[in-house]
Amino acid sequence: MSNLSHDCMDAGGTTPRMEEVESRLEQQSRATHGAVAEPNHLEALRFRIITQIAEILENQIRTQRSATDISELNHNVHQEIISKLMTAMSAMAADDSNAMIAMIPTITHIINTCTRLDHSLDLLFQHRSEQWTANDRHIKNLLIEFNQTLLELSSVLIEKDLLERQSQVLQRIILSHEHISQWKEFVQEILADFYAIFPFNFFYIAFAEEHGLSLYLYYLGQYTDETRAQARGLLSQQMLESIGLPPNAALDIEEFNINCGAQIKPDLDINMISVPVPDHSTNLAGLLGVAYAAENNLSAQEASVIRAILAVMVMVVGSSKVLSRTLLELEYYAVHDPLTGLHNRRQFNDILNYEIGRSERHKHEFSVLMLDLDDFKDINDSYGHPTGDTALCSIANALLEHTRNGDLCARIGGDEFAIILTETGPEGARIVAEKIGEALREMAITSAQGNRFHLTVSIGVSSYPIDGQTIDTLLEGVDAAMYKAKDMGKDGVCAFDATETRISIRETRDNAENLREALKEGRIIPYYQSIVNCQTGELYAFETLARLKSPTGETTSAAMFIETIDKYGLARDLDLAMINNSFAAKRAAMDANRPEANAKIFINLSVQEIQGRGILGYAEELCQQLELPPENIVFELLERDAIGDMTNMRRFLTNLRRKGFAFALDDFGTGYNSFHYLRELHFEYVKIDGAFVRNILSSKVDYALVHNLSRLCQDIDILTVAEFVENQEIWEALKDMGINYAQGYHIGMPLPEMQLPLKK
């Protein structure tokens, strides 16, 4: 644009101040370039448009000058014509010829016309000159304003290529089980793509942990030991200060090399861009970021993209760190009992299955011990569940002390343990069992109140291959042997006797077939026991209790056949029978407009239903068919069943409430860690185990447990139902405690129909 000032002049004959325009444009560019490097396409656009506007301005100036020249030329020509005409007219005036004198008016008219034309042209060119001057000023201002606007726009826009590279990096940052468990390697995978956006030199992750600072350094390129030492020292110092740890805190540094990046000199300053690690737990705080040598230029766009990527990476790394810890804990507790640290039932079954295959291949013997503590419930009732938990842990330690490293000890139930003795026959297994029994018998346990007590155990023994060659036969045998030890007076060891047990197994099988037929014939029916408001005595609900009706009319309670039902997979059929019959009875009461129609129905479910067998969907459809409100249906599960599978239990409860049903936890208090599950899971109702309720008048411990449980449930909005209310005195005591509802023989016996209980 500078050549414009040398070639053009404005209408007034002065040189345009294009140098001023160029100077202002250069100042704008320098001011913007000082902070931000313009994207290439915006710079090209700016240059192209400024050039075009400058050409327009230059053409206008040239046109203006040409017009001025033409105006001057026209004026000069007119003056010359007028001068000659004036001379000719003077000559004519001197000549007396009439013809010449006659031409004087015509010439005078021509002279006047030329004069007026000159005057008009002067006015026209003066007006055009004023317009050109104004246009010149407008174009200059537009040129400067456009340049400033484009520079400001370029300072906030990010190049498309830069955005695409950022997207490529972010697409790699996807959480998976492998990435969580190997998060340090996962970081290496994405740093090469990250480097393509900005050529940094170091990437670092720091966690403040109990032992000090854990620092993970990633070197982008091959650096000398001197450079690495300088970077390590500088980054460690700055991160200790940022996290708030003392300068002498312990450092645990782990370094990684990534083959990309340029070399840097040891004496260069190193700049850092850091973001804090989210506080996922009280023991996790830290930083994550990049470091680069000072000679590298960092644009605002690059800084913005880097911080955006770091913000995502810090969430991924922080979450991965916490989740990796959680996964390790989950993997541990997937095969271990959380209280004792022994293996759980699942791991016991897996190892037992493996041991059967191994012993079959190598022709080895091995034995299984089943241990059940004698009268352990009395310990919980007398000294409280914390003391019971302490006793279970002491027993677990004793089992580990009296078994070998190759053996497996497991806790498979509340007070039941099992041991796999590898390469051990029946005689060796009996010796081990007797030593364990003796050790537990002599072990003194102290309660929180300072009371000392002892425990005994009944132990069953079965051996492979003599007593069984499958998991089922071995477990059936050892279970039968353990119960035989119980029947023989407890505190003893009993080996499996295949001859005696065969008859028992056959009887159980026959009972299972009889139950299957009874279910098909509709002879397992619900009886209804009243649940009343503990404060008013008004009917609140009915609990359905299964009864087996024989062909001759006698009825048998569920306690006599429920184990066989569960063992032979008939629980689902039983649940369906109870749901169908009780729903039909509820509909009949509603159609007859009886008072019982307003009562809720409590229905027991088997533990298999929380595995997602679709019973809730069936109940929902049946409610729609019979037009029963789902909120009047409450499903029950025993505590020991409900807490056995926490993952499925949460899913089951979510599905239950989504369909409108409610849930009651039955026999609450029998588990060793019941209150833990009140925190982990939410129930609408808690049914307090009748063993506590019936003894509240004679046992201070039972009274305190029921009383405190009532208060706890009130605080967390869970309704309580007390079972086994057998007399008025117990009812009055429960009423004083604030128990919401009660059931038992004192209130009403189970009946084949829904009936209002008698007022008491």
C-alpha cells in the first residue's frame, strides 16, 4: 500500500496520508501478534481483503486526479476559445460590414455559454471532489476497523486443525477396565497424540498419599541425566509446594520415556501448566500437567486446548486411581469374607471344583470339613453382635493356625466354616478336625464388657473319592455328617456314613416329588396372619404363610418343607402359587367390599428372585389384570438371603420400587452385620426377628436391641414390624418402644382366609 502515497493526490492537490493508515495497521498487528499467533487462514483473509480495499482506494485517488486534470484541460480550452472569439469580435466591431456586425450577438452568446459551462463544470468538480474526499476518509476508516476486527477475531478462534487434533486426543481418553487397572500405561498411549497439539517436554502426575508424594514423570524425548535431574528436582519442588507438603516429604518417583520430542538444553527455564486432581477421597490429592522449555512459544489457542485436554485427563487419571483401588478391594471381597478375611462360599465352591479335577488327574485324596459353631446365637444375644464378630475373627485365626498353606479355609455362612484339606484322607482329616475342635474349646474370648467365654464346634468330615466324587455329593455328605455331630450332643467330629445317609437323601428326594405334585395340584396354599398397628390395634396388613394341604385335608407349615423346596429348585413355583392365590383373595375382598380389602399383603419371596427371574414383572401384570394397586403389595426376603448378593439386591430393589411395590427385610437382626446393610440398602419395612421380640421382657440385651432398632428406624424413616408377639405384656412393651406394627399368635393365628383380628 505504500506506493499509493507516491502516485496519488486528493482533490485539493495534497498527498493522501496513506503512511498513517499503514502505520496504524502495523501497530494493530504488532499489538495482536504480541499475545496471539493468528491462524494462517485468517491472516491470508486479512491480507487479501486489505489489499483489495487498498486497490479501491488507489483507483479512487487516480480517478480523482484524472478528473481534476480533465477539468483543468476543459477550462483552458474554453478560455482559449473565448479569447479567440473576443479577438474576432473586436475585429468585426471595427469593420463596418453589416454581415460582420450581425455575427457579434451570436459570438457573444457562444462566449456566455462557454463561461456558464466553465462555471457549471467548476461546481460539478467541486462537489465530486468533496464526495471523493469523504469516500477516501470512509475507506481508510473501514480499512483500519476491518483490520482491528479480524485481528480480534483471530485472537479468540482456534484453528480447525487444532480442534481436530484435540478431538483425536479426547477420543482416546475412554475409561475401561484395562485402562483403570493399568492407568500409568494408559497415559503413555495418549501422550504421543497430545504432543502433536503442543510440543511439550514433560508430563507429570503427582498424588499426595500417606507416605508422601508419588510422582510419575513422563519424558517426551531422550534427555541427558543432567536434564532429567534438573526437571525432576524442579517439578518435585513445585509440586510439593502446590500440594502443601513439606519440602522434606518422602518422594516416590516413577519415570517413563516416550520416544518423541526435541532435546532441550539443561539451563533452560521450564514452565508448567497444572490442574488439580479432584478430591475423590480424603487420601487423594494431587496435580497433573505438562512442562515445557521457555524457548517454545505457546499461543492462547494452544494453552486453551492444553487446559481442556488436561481437565479431561485429570478426571480420568484421578478416577482411575480411585477406581483401581476400588477394583482391588472388590476383587478381594469377591472371593473373601469381609469380616474374617477367609475365603467366601463362592471361592470355596470354585476351589472345591478345581480340587476334584486335580485329585482325579493325580489320583489324590482330599477331605472337606464343615464346621458349625454350637449355640453361637447365644453369644450374640448375651454379649451383642460386636462381640460375636470378634469371636468369629478369633475362630478364623485359629483355623488358619491349624491348617497348612495349601489348605483352604472359608466362611460360608453366619457361623459356618468349611475347610478343604488337600491330599488328605479320612484318617488325616479326622485328626485335623479333632485338633481344631480342641483348640477352639480351649480358646477363651473376652467380650467388650470384660466377660470371658468359650465356644465349641460341631464338625463333619467327608473325603474324596470314597464319600463322593462331585461337589454336590461331597457337600451333601459333609453337611449330613455335621448335623449328625450336632444330634450326637455337639462339640464333636463325625465322619460321613454313606449307608445311613443314603436313606435320608432318598426320603428328601421323595418329599421333593410330593411337593412338586402338590404345587401342580394347587395344594400349597396361603394362610393369612394379621399385622396390626401397634399403637391402635387396627388391621394394617396380612402376611401370607405357605401351607401344604394333604389329599386328606391335613395342613403342614412351610417350616417342614421349605428347605426341600429351596434345595430342589421349587421356590419359584411356590412364589407364583402364593402370589396368584393371595392376589385373588385380595380381589375377592375388594369385590365384596369387606374391611379386609384395605389391608396390605406381605408376600415372602425366595432368594432366587433377586437374580432377575421376572417374578416382579409377573406380579405387575397380575396387578393390572386384577386392578390391584401395587402399593398394597409388600415383598419380603430373609435378611441372610437379601444380603448375600448386594449387587443384585440393589438392582432388585430399584426394579421393585419402579413397579410400585414395597420391600420388607425379614428376620432382621440375625445377621452379624445387620446395621451395615441399613446404611447400604433402603427398605420400607424391617421385620424384627421374633427370637429378640419374645425375650424382651426377660432379657435386657434383647430389650435394648429391639428398643434401639426402633429408634434407629424412626430416624431413617423405616417402618418396623415385630414378629412373635405372644402376649399382651410384650405388645405393651413394643408400643412403648414406638414399634409401628406387630404380628403373632397373641394378635391372630394364621387363617385360610383374610379376616379382621379380634380386638385385644
